[in-house]
Amino acid sequence: MPGDERQGKSPTELVSDALRASAEVKLALADLHASLIAQMAKTIVDALRAGGKVLFLGNGGSAADAQHLAAELIGRFRRERAAIPALALSTNSSILTAIANDYSYDQVFARQVEALVSDRDVVVGISTSGHSPSVLLALQAARQKGARCLGLTGRQGQPLAQLCDLCLLVPSDITAYVQEAHIAVGHALCGVIEDQFVRDATDRVAQQCGR
């Protein structure tokens, strides 16, 4: 189309442009929101230390991110340590389809939050747009349960941000770059959480040896 800056570029140039544009979004996050991401990690660590768990939820690509991050915590990210209690609410097809069929799709996460979340937990809502009804209703339900709410969204995600204690708005309107930034942020969170758990375990061993 006329004026399209992609017109006439080779596949190699298009790939290079896409990778550079994605990297620029992540560099902007490092400059603007590193402290916020560290605060989000601390919120999760504090909840886990108090006997809580972290629950991730989202639709589509964000559902994949929710599952990915829960797997990193229950399994292993980079270091050997005890399993960390985490759950993705997008994985049980029987629960999802029953709720969607008997109530509505908008309730698929909120109903699970009602059943599974306590005031010791952290709920992480992931939505590139920040307008997804199923995610917004889940965060509302989590707030009613007294849980801490964190959010990952895009530049226009104020509806989601308003329901969160802490929310990261990726400075982009391009869905692909927002999603890529979300998993990078998620990995940064996992790294900090894991380091804290390893440190806690080391401190416990040192205390036991010093008795």
C-alpha cells in the first residue's frame, strides 16, 4: 500500500527491522520500568514466603505465557531449588468449557479465582489489550478475595491497570511486541524470585549449621 515503509524491502530487511523494533521495546522497559518489575517480583516473593501461591491467567498468547511462567516456577528456571507454588488458570479444558457453557466465557477465570484464591496469594493478569473481560473479571474477583493483583498489558491497558496493585504497561501498541515483552518481563520475574528462594534456602542451612 502507498506509504507503507515495508514496501520494497527484502525478507532479510523485514526480519532485521522486526527484531530491532522488538529489542527497542525491551530496552525501553529496562530504562522505564526495571524498578517496577523488581517491585512486582518482591510482591510475589513476599506472598510465597507467607505461604501463598502465584496464579497466572490470560487468553490466547497470554494463556501460553501464563502456562510458561507457572512451569518455570514449579520446575526450574536457571537454578536448582525447591518447587515454587504456581498455577496457570488456562490449562484445565474441562473446567474452562464447563464454565463457558454453564455461565459465559467471561467467567472462566473469575470462577476459578473464587474457588482457588486466598488473601495470601498473588494473581497475575496478562492481557495485551488490557480490555479482556475474562481477565478483568478475574482480577475483580481476586480483589474481593483480598489477593494482591499484578498486571502485564500494553500501552492502552488502563482498564486492567486500574484493577492492579502493580501493573506494567509495555510502551507499544503492536500486539506481537507487547507479547514478546511480556515473556521477557516474566523471565526477569522468575529470575529474581528464584534467586530469592535459593538465598532463603542457603540462609536456612546456615542458621541450622550455626545452632
